[in-house]
Amino acid sequence: MILRKLLVATSIVAISAGAANALEVTAGGMAVTPALELQLPGTPAFAGSTSASLLTETGNFPSGNNISVVVTLPDNVVFDSSVSGGSVTAYDNDGATRTEVTSGVSAVVQSGGAAGDNSVSYLVSINSGVSVDELEFDFDYALNACVPDGSELVITANIDGSGTPIENGSASADSVIAPCESAIDGVVLSDEATDDTFVTLASNFQEFNGGSPATLGSVEYTIDTSVDVNAAGDPLMESSIDEITFDVVFGDGTGIDSVTVGGVAPDTFMGGVASFTFAGADLTALLSGPQDVEATADGAIAIETQTVTVENAIVNFNDTGPDLIATEPGATGSLDTIEREGQTFGVFDWNSGSPSGTISVYRVTGLTGPTDYTVTLTNAGSANGVYSGVATPNSNGEFVINSLNYGIPSIPAYIRADAEFVFEFAGDVDVDRLMARNGVVSAFGDGSNEDSVLGNSPSRDDDNSFLIFPPSGPL
């Protein structure tokens, strides 16, 4: 014989079937997922009441025997108060009828089961001729820490004395309480995919294209109402959050007059760092949907190509309701890269930064004088970033750079990188990719010249046919 099933009758969690035993939850169970933000064990404790039922697969528990039953709670779940033999109830399931067996069955605690214990051993006596196929164990529980993923509630049943297992001897359920999850989530989003942020060549790079302000992306926080701060299944409330703080960090804040998030001005804006605090009505707005990050140009100072990120984000909690941790990290990430208008070439893949490798050589033609340009490196590890230089052509309008540093000494060492070039020039510029190894320069082949109109993965040699302008229109 094998054990029929383990039922966990609970207001805490629905338990799925395991691989070896038929596991079920009684009707009316409510899933509870504790919040990672809880201070565990806390005051008040994350505590509730539940029950677990052990049923035979075929027939009844053997009558005329003493049965040793051990109930072991999942890791980090303990009894909140002592259990006793009176917390065990026997039932006889006859077809669709579940009948409590009120005589001929008794139970005592042999060991464990005190407040703070993780398991209890019962001695259950069933008189001869008494039909019992379900034993239900009621108990109060408390959560000392988050339940590890995969931790199980286990019940074993053996004939006392001989140790002979009843049917297969044990059954288990995934967990009485689900593993913890974060009750508040945040995300930083760039909108580069639909609306790149450019500063215009026509204004000597003193204004954003399309006018100011420029939208750099958004910041959003949401409370996950499926995550609970107590055993009753209540979600985190906004009133438990004192404030959310973060910085909007510009690579070079020169020429940026102001920055706002959802219309909220920063506490300070110094050295290219705008520091924000969201509390009260501002916090309510931040939790209600994406809040646009907008920047305004000074209008008199040139703006450099640069990255913009959200950093140093912190969520501050209080203990007005559940016992919560003091702080947790908030959402960080990249906003739009601010780019100066010009002609874009690349992204060129597999550039070598090693002198011993095959070096990419870029021959730029069509320039009429010193021209500002930027190189954006990606997939370059710690060398990722946007770097600025000045292309000074020879008398033929030709400027040559290689992948060791792209003509910009400040570029850090790297092994391999993908590179994109922007030349701040309105004329007809052409970029050809060659390769050099052991002092020999040769053609790179197809894919060497693709520009941004056709996408970011070079596949055809075709940029000679295009004069490229940014999305804002002709320069």
C-alpha cells in the first residue's frame, strides 16, 4: 500500500501535487506570499493558524495499533503555540461523506510541538474495529525567516514499536508558506527605441531637437498586491513607505538647465547629479504610473554627448503597520543617451583592442576641417561608454583611426568591443573599415560600411549611397 494523500487545510497557501505522493489542499485555501521587506521574526509576528491532514491511499489506518506520526514544518516555520493531543482529529471518509470519529481514537504528544519548535511527534491510538482514514493536525504557526524554495511540510506515519511504515511511510507538500517576494517593484526605462534625444548641430549643440524639454525616459514604482505583509493576506500599503529617493546622473551636466521627474524638481542639482525625494503626494504619483524624466537645455552652453542614468535609489520604510526593514535598494538603470546631431556609422562589431590582434582601421573621408566626433563602445566590459574626440583631416579631407583607441587617448583598455561613430558634420562623410595585422592593411569585406539607417548589425557595404541624417531631419 502507499499513502493516499497529504491535505493541508489552510488559509495560507495552495499546495501542488508532489512527484511521489498525491498532495491536495482543502477547499477555501488562500495563497500567502510573505514580503521580502518584512523584518523576520518581527513584532508583530507573521503568524496564523492552519491544519494538515494525512489520509491513506487505500483502506484505513490499521486499527488496534499505536501509530507514531511526525509532523515537520517547512524550514523557518515554527509552532507559534504549543500543540497537544487535542489538536488531532480523526475522520472516516465514506464516499462523499466526511465523518468525524469521536470515540476509539486518542492522541498524545511524545516530543516537540512546543512554541518555537519546527516539528512534533504524536502517538495516535486507534481501537480495534474503528475506521479512520484521515488524521487532521491543527496548529498555530509563525514565520522566523523566508521559506527556502522547495522546502516541504512532511508527515511520516509508522506502527509504534516495530517501526513498520504505514503504506509508504510519508507524504509531503511543497510548503505551508510560499517563498518571499518583493512587495514593491521599480523600473527605470529609456525611450531611445522610439524617441532618441539629440542636441542639434544647427544650434551649436545648445538645444535639444524639437525644442525643450527632452524626455529621457521614465521611472516607475508599483506595489505588488499579490505579496503579503501578514498571514491575513494584506498587501503592503503606501502608508508604510516614508519616501523613495534616487539620483538622475548626467555624464556631463554642462548645458543642462534643469531636470524633473514627473514634474517634480530635484532637491539639489549640482555637478550633473539631480537628487530627488518622493514623499506624500509625490510618492502617490510615483506609485501610480511611469513618471517621465525630462531635461531642459540652458540654451547658451553646448551640451556634450553623454549617458544618463538613475543611481543611488533607496526605498525607506516605517513600522506603522507590519514590522518592516528600514530600507531596501530601489530601481536603477539607464535613461536615454544624449547624442549630438551628426552622421552615424555602425554599430561595427568585433573591434580588437589588443595590439597583437587584428586591428580595425577606419578611413573617414569628406571632412572639410576639424570635426567633433564621438565613439560609443558596447560589449566592451568596463570600457563601455561614450567618448569624444576631434577629427582633424589631412589636405584630402581624410582622417584615419584604429580600434586601439579610436584617436581618443582617454579610452580605457579593452579586449573586444562594438563601436558606433557620430561625426558632427553636415557634409557628405564616408567611413570605410579596413583591417591591419602585422603591419599589413587589407580590405575588411562586406559589412564594413553599414550606417545607422539600415540598423545596427553591419551586413552590406552600402553607406556610400546615403547621406545620413538623425530622426529630427536634415542638419
